[in-house]
Amino acid sequence: MQQADILLKADEIADQYRSIQSHICSVLEHADGRGTFGIHPWEKDIGGGVTCVMREGSIIEKAGVNFSYVKGPYGEKMEEILGESADYYAATGISSIIHPISPMIPIIHMNVRYFALDNGISWFGGGIDLTPHYIDLGEARRFHQHLKQVCDAYHPGFYPEYKVWADNYFYIPHRNETRGVGGIFFDRLKPGDQIGFEDLLSFTKQLARFYPDIYREIMHNKKDCTYGEKEKMWQKIRRGRYVEFNLVYDRGTKFGLESGGNTESILISLPAEAAWEYHFEVADGSEESKTLQFLKKGIDWLNVEANN
């Protein structure tokens, strides 16, 4: 693609991503049964977007589904972060996070994005990952099977490569643990590296549309699970780990704030409540202890033995 075509393509992709945002909200509202998304458009000098937020649903405590399309001068700080030289950029994408009420239901995250520079370079990025408060091995296996099916439809190497990428990315070095059971993650996929431009675009759109279906299944399976105060406290501790990753390591958060994006939309990923307890310890043999044992890189979730 020529330089002008790449930037014009960003306009088309932004329209398609915005439509998928509406689809995601519709599926999640139906699955929750009570919660509805408030729609909050925003505009800044560099562009704008729409942030959709659900609070206090029957299953979902807080969910955000963001769409953004920004473009403008490509500054020195962005060049330092991305390692590419250019004068002008355009970026569009969808990002979503869901925090459930029940500690027995996991947190889920998804984002897909397209980034174009006026030097003729463009790429896609994205992924989906699952962060259980209590790891259910059968649930983790089904989650990874779903992702593999989507990946295999486009390239047989996508799932194994992007699964390892997710293990390495969604990792909290200062805790020596993964954020959850991972999923897939990819960044800076350029047309022609493995598949063409239209297939890469289709791959990101398929992931985004499949995302609410994955979570709808989990919500249905776990909505009636019982729990008590101990489990709620553990949920807050695990949410604290989620906050640590997003504020310290997440590149999307850093780029969004650095590029002058909408701060409220960028930080919608944070839970309504979280907790940090000094030197928090779990009992040997407890369900909390079992979860910590699986917060590791390199687990073959496709073949893990289910615990229920």
C-alpha cells in the first residue's frame, strides 16, 4: 500500500471497529440480563472515540468497551516507544475489560488495534486473555481451545506463537507470576509477514466479535456458583495484582497516556475495588494456594487435566 492509502485505510477500519464495539455491548447486555452500557463519546485535538461502560449488572460489576480513533503528529516520545521514524500517524482500535461480581467468574480482557504511519508502514496488534481469581482447569482449557480454533482458521502457527507471547507479556516480574491463564497476544503484525493485509484485518475483527461469546459461555457456567467473604477478599487481592500490571507494565496504558488519549477511557480497565494486604499468605492446600501454583509461564492449557 502507498502512504496515502494506508492512512485512508485507517478511516475504513475505524468504522468497522466502531460497529464491532456496538456488537460486543449488545451481546454482553443480553448475557448479563440487567446491566446496560452507558455511551460516552469523547473528543480531543488528536481525535476521539466512544467509551461504553456497564456498572452493577446482575453478573458484571464493571465493564468497559472502548473504541478510539486518533491521529496527528508523530512526536519524539512516540518514536522512542515504537522505534519507527515518521511525521504523522493514525491509530484505531477496540479494547475491553470485564470485572465480574462473583470471585468464581474470571476477569477477561480483549483488544485489537491498527496503527499506520505516513512512512508507509502499518501493523495490527491485539489479543485476549483470561484472569481467574480461582483457576478452573477445565475452563482454562476450553478458553484456549476456543482461541486456537479462531487462530487456526487464519494460520496454523498463530496460536502456538501468540500463546507464548501472551505468557511473556501478561507477566508480573516483581511478583514472579503470570497475570492469569494467559491467552493470545500479538503486536506489530505487518501485512506479508505471515498473511496479507485483508486477512490480518479479518483476524482482528473475528477475535473481537468472538470475545463476548467466550465470556457469555463462562458467565452462564459460573453465575450460580456460591462464595463467601473469604473468596471476596481473595478477589480483591487478585484485582490488586491486575492493577499492578496495568499501571506498571501495560504498553497500551503507557501509549494511551503518552499520546494524549482520554484518561478516563484508558483507566476504565481498573476494577471498582481492589486490596493490598501486607505480606498476604494463603493456607497450604487451599483453593487460593492451588491457583497460585498455576500462575506460571509455559503451561499447556490445551491438554491440562481438568479439576472438575
